[in-house]
Amino acid sequence: MLPQAGCQVMRRMARACSILMLCALMALPGFTPAFAATDDGIITLEAAHARLEPRGAAPREGEVDLARRWDRDFPGLGGRATYDVALPPRVGSEPMALLFSRVGNQVHVLVNGTTVQRWGDLGDPLYDASKTMRMVTLPAALLHADRPNALRVEVTIQPQRLGGLSVLRYGPREAIEDLYDAQILWRDLAMLLFAAGLVGMGALTALLWWRQRDPFYGWFSLSAFLGVTRVIDRSWADLPLPWPLLGAVAAICYSAHIALMCRFVLMALGPVPRGMQRAIDGVMAAAAILDILAFALHLPLLMTLGLVLLPILGLATLVAITRVAWVRHSTKAWVLSAAIAGAMATGVYDIVMIRIAGASGLRNTYSQHALFAFVLLMAWFIAERYSRSVANYHALNADLARRVEERERQLHEAFDSLREQQHHQSVSNERQRIMREIHDGVGSQLVGLLNMVTQKGADAAALKDQVQLALDEMRMAVDSLQPAHDDLSTLLATLRYRLQSRLQAAGVAVVWDVAELPELQQLPPHVVLHVQRILLEAFTNVLKHARASQVTVQARWRDEDAPCVLLRIADNGIGLRTDEGASEAQIHGRGLDNMRARAAAIGAVFRLEPSAGGGTCVALEWRVERRRTRADTAG
């Protein structure tokens, strides 16, 4: 193996021999450099001496037309190529520059045997320099002033990747920079703006689709992101995806992008006809299959056929939209028709004049500019549709609010009617209760009094007692109608007031042992009447049977696991009778049964037990909730 210094010497000798051969070629009779100078000093170089080495075919060497692409001479083939071009002698000390309209895919540029630029490593398919124009600055010190300068461009090419060397320009650096900036502005900057518009619109419509699930937004978002994939492929020189997989993916994304744009345009005017849906799906599938086969079999013609399907689909879409515009007299449809016609025209131009004709890198493509304008128009349609959707939602909300308001009014009316019916029912029930109490209470006492009066020799004391009972019944019926305000103490005080005079007349002292009682949760009239009757029956038994001199009224509130009111009426009389063989009803009459029934009616427990003083105690344990106060709620 040769030392490194020896290798460098050999490389320099090879380059020197190449330069000498090029100078000798330029000195031959009849050799004319293939360039023409313009007023600003820029020379367009359209021919070169080249050695072309296609992989799988015989190499060629000789003069080549730089306007003729490698893919046209060697379709579906990759390889290597070396181009030698004579540059005119330097004039003055101003630096010069080269502008490559297209060169690729991996490039090594030498001037007078010195490397001035590398784009990628020769033979590495992960880099592609042909995606944009390239400019190289040539220092004045590197150029000869007394003889032509030798330019050598070494390239490696992948199949179907627009490789090789196309027409290039040479001139003063400032003039070349102006030309380069103008071309970059037309090509790359427009492409980047197109990509930015697609990304923004795609993200916006994706968000709208996510919130509304409207296919109109979903298809546009998908189409936009597929278009971005195509732009990335044309702008990013070293994508981390091997060739030809990258080419197939980019071609499929582009075809799907155009087809979905056609679907979106049709959806902007209404439901898509079934025939057009099938046509769009068919074109996407056919184009994808042709693209895959084109790159797998290295047959560029198949990809061209796939691209030809897109203008056909665009034409069908244009016919459908023009028909809608004609029938509906829709300005929106006419605007869409004009936009599609412009996009189709640029697409046909690019396919015919660029791809099929194999044009040089100096000829610009126009599809991206037409599509950018088309996307702006689509953005306006999306904004208009979204505004219409928002207006529809507002109208729907207003209608819903009106319906809710109407329903609330109906419910209020129904509630008022139901409340009025309940009020009438309550009044009717209360009337019936009062009638029943008067009939069963005061009425029965008056009937008994009437029977006693009609008997001969009626006892005056018995008559007085009967009248007193009738009067007590009437007073209790009236008292039960008074509002108790859920206060049991008030109820007991009223009963004491009614019976105090009778007890004193009978010589019975009353001991009032009523603790402070809370307001109860609910104390309606029928509950008041039940409590009054239980207590009245207890007092009546004391007066009739106990022969007592004292009666104690005790009331307590017990606030434990089961809060309740404890009521006791105890006397110091003769106590309970204990006749053997006699039932309770025979001993005490039916009064105790009535007391138990009334206690059960209000959810209380009735007990009859001996009192501490030797008499009888009537106990009532009444489970009832107390009314919650603000302090209880705050706690």
C-alpha cells in the first residue's frame, strides 16, 4: 500500500494530465466553447465534454448537450459521470461564481484541479444535490487570466432522480448572486411558503375535524399533510430514507395530495357523486401502484403514466364543478372552476414540457405556485364554511334556548296547576277531617248527652261531665286548627290552659315539669289532634278512676342515636287494677286501645306503667326530628 504522500502526488498528477488534455482539446482546430456572454458578464454553458458510465450499459464519451437530461438518455439507470467544461480566462481581480441549474445527485466540483465544492459523498444515496439550484464562488486567485480555466464536475447518479449536470452559468459573483437569489425566491421560497400554508391549514382543519368530525375538514387536513411530504422531499437534501423508497413515498404522497384536493373541492359544493368518489379512489390506487412499480422495476414511464392520471381526474372534477356552477348560477363554483383550470394548466405544462420533454434545469415548474394560490382559495372556503357552521350553531343554540324557555314555562304552569290541585285537595282533606272529628268527638258526646237528658231521673253530675266532655272535644278540635309553629311546648301549654279549671275543681294539683323543647320538624293539625286526644284521655282517666290528688306532666327531649320526645302523665292515685281473668278492655274500657292507635298513627310508642308515687303513668315515646337551625347548618 502506497504512503499517503505518494497517493496525494498521484492524484495531483492525474488532475494535471486531465487539465493538459482539456487545454489540448480546446486548442484543436474547430473547437468552439459552448458559451455566450450577456451584458452583465454572465455566460450560459450549454455543452460539455463528458464521460458517462451508466450502470448496466456501455459507457459513452464525447460532447453532450447539457439541456438533455441523464434520465432521457438512460431511463431507469444510475451510474457515474464526469463533465469537463472550459471557462474563459479571468478578467480583472473580481471573484467569479458558478450557478448550477441542476446537478446531482452527489457532486464533486474542481476548478483547475482544485476542489471548490462537494455536495454529499460520491455514491452515497442519502444525499441529493439536485433538489435545488447550487452556487459556487470561485476566488480570483484560483482562476487563470492568460488561458481558459478547466471546470470538472464529477457526479454519481441514482435511477429516476434527475441526476447529472444541466445547463450552468458563469460570471461575476455579484451578478450570479442576484440571479441565484431571484431563482431561489421563485423556486425554493415559494415552495417553503406553500409548505407553511399547508402545515397551518392542515393543523387547523385537523383540529376542526377532531372537534366536529366533519369529513370536509378531515380530507383537506390529510391532503395538506401529504402535500407537505412532497415539499419536504423537494427541499431536504439529506432525508434519512434510502432511495428508491424515498422516491416511491414522495410520488405516492403527491398523487394522493392532488386526488384528495379534488375530493375536497367537490365536497365544498355539496355531497360528492358516487361516480366521482369511485374515480378519485381509483386514481389514487392506480397512481400508487404505478409509482411503486416504477421505482421497483426502474421504469420511469410508469410514474409518468401515474402523473397523467391526475390531469384526467382534474378534468373530470372541472366538468362536475362547471356543471354545478351553470345549474346553480353559483359564483363560488365558478371561482373554483377557474382555480382548477389554472392548476390543471400548470400541471399539464410541467408534465409535458418538463418531465416528458426532459427540459433542463433552467426551465421552471409552475405547479407549486398554482397549488399555493389554490390552497389560499381553499383557506377562504374553509373559513367561510366554519363561519357558516358557527352561525348555524348560534341559531341552534338560540332555538334550543327558546325551546327550553317554552318548556320551563309549561313546567311552571303545570307545577302551579298541580300545586293548586294539591291545595284544593289539602283543603278538602282538612274539611273531611274536621267533619269526622266533630262527628266522632263532639257529635258522639252530644248524642250521649241527648240520651241522658231523655232518661228520667238523670244524674245532674253525670250530665255536667258529659257536657264538659263535649266542650273539651270542641275546644280540642278548634285548638288543633291553630298554627302550632312546630312547637310542642305551645301545644302542651294550650292543653293545660283548657284542663286547669277542671282539675282544680276536682281537687287535683298539677305539677308542670316541661323542659325546654326544640322546634320539631313537622307538627301538622292531625298530629296535634292525636297528641291532644292521647293526653286528654290520660287526664280524663285520672279524673274518673285514679282518685288522685296530684298529677305530674313531664316532657323531655332526648337527642341520641334516635332523637325523640318523652311525654309522661303520672298520678298518685290508686294505681292499675289487677282483676284476675279480666282483659285490659274490661278493666279500663276502650280508652287505652284508642290511645295506642293514635300513638301508632303518629309513629309513637305508648306505654302504661306504675308511677313512682304508687299511681299510674301514661308514657309516650315519640320519635321525631327537630328542625335544623342555621347554627346546625353552619356547624
